[in-house]
Amino acid sequence: MNNQSVIKIHPMDNVAIALSDLPQGFLLPLDGKEITLQQQVLSGIRLPSQLFLKMHIS
């Protein structure tokens, strides 16, 4: 994955890990989609793919 905001260890993983603090409203490109974070995500937090279903996806 080429995104510097988060990392997925393996493409089939169902979680991504924040590499830095991400503010509320941050547009997170992930798996070919752009996700608007509804709350701040701190560095090191795992973001499960189920969480993305609850977020606004552009």
C-alpha cells in the first residue's frame, strides 16, 4: 500500500493501522475509496474494515 497515513500489513487484512494522528474530517484514501474520518484517529490505532462501512465514503 502506498498510502503514508495508514498501512495494511497484507492486502487481504481487514484492518489498517494509522501511522500518524489523523484529524476528524481527514480524507483517507484506502483500497481505492476515499473515506472521510468522522472522528480523530490516533497513531497506532487499528481501523477495522467494518468501521469503514459506518463512515462517509466518496
